[in-house]
Amino acid sequence: MLSHAIEIDALRVVRGGREVLPGLSVSVPAGQVVGLLGPSGSGKSTLMRAVVGVQVVESGTVTVLGRPAGSPELRTRVGYVTQAPSIYDDLSVRDNVRFFARMLGVGQESAERAIEAVDLVSHARVLAGRLSGGQRSRVSLACALVDEPELLVLDEPTVGLDPVLRRDLWQLFHRLAEAGTSLLVSSHVMDEATRCDRLLLLREGRLLADEPLPVLLERTRAVDAEHAFLTLIDGAEEAAR
């Protein structure tokens, strides 16, 4: 069994003439819920796109489940949920998830399990175009879950959800991790750090921290993740001067 689901070495990405990731190196442990936290524009989405193999990179390597990112054999082993729901508005919840199940060559019972996992059984026959934003996000997640991927890459999956749904989704993430799935979950909401097994704090494409929250708090002598993040930023700026 692999000890790391993702291994990134000296990854450099330039978008629109701007260096978004200036040589990032980091490893993501297997079988854990790893939070990728940082403010908007810090490079979280770019990093995730590189992990799933859809981002053009200038240099460096990204290895996912032991294979180069984007390798054809990873298509059924990696699930990816973008910030914008990737579903069809004119199909019902069930038909959307069943469509992805057929695309991935898995049975319809897998689609039903995925719908149940995201708590949308009562909305299974509703057209996706009539759902709320949070419900649409959960349909996208169900589509990513149909083939039980070994790695889930989730780009801000809890944005716009009410506290109860956020709690339920994080509980689902941890159940998946306990069953052996590796998860990389991005967020700009610092209080979600408490829900992660390990944290990657990113700012302007640079890694400020890579450790469990208790270790981070002890190292920075902060009371929570937000204060720890600010402490690290202040320290980096002071060192630069």
C-alpha cells in the first residue's frame, strides 16, 4: 500500500504570465482527510488541477497513486469535484449520477449508494436545474463517488452550505477515509481546519505549513487555525525584510 497518495516535487505553474506555483514540493498521506487551506488566489485550485492532470505545468513532477498525474489509468481511481457543479440541469439527480456510472462502467447500484451517501434520496427524481446551490454541489460529489475512487480531490465542496450540511459532508469525508480513501479538500474557511487530519496552508503559491492542527497550534502558539495562519504570514514577511 502506498504511504502517500500524492507526491509533488518542485512544481512550477505559470498562468496568464503570472507565476502561480513557484516550485512547490509537498506530499499528501494516503488514507487521510488533508485540508488545503488558504485565501482566494493562493493557488489552491491550480494545485488541484495539476493533481488531476488538467493543468499545464512549466516544470516539476506530480505523482498520483504511484503514477504521473493525468495518466489514463488514473481516470477511474481519482474523483474530482470542481467549485462549479459539473452536472446536467435537464436531468434528474438520479439520471445525472447514473449517467456518470455508465461512463465509468459501474453498475446502477453504485449510483444509488452514491445518492444515499450525499443524502439526496428524497430529491432523486428532481431535475438538477431546480436544486439549490448546495444540493447541486452534492450531486457533483455523488457523481465523483460512483466508482469508489481511491483519491478524492474536492475544490471547496462546502462553500455556500448551511452548517448542518457542512457537518454531514465532513462526517462523510471521514467515513471515506476510514474505509481507505485519500481526500484532498480545499477551503478558504479557516475553521474547517479542525475537521482535517492534516493541513496544508498555502499563500501566494507557497507552502506555509504541512502538519496536523495540534502541531501547528503548538508551534505558532496560536489559539486557532486563523491565528496560526496570520502568525506564519507575519513571520514570513518579517523574514523577507
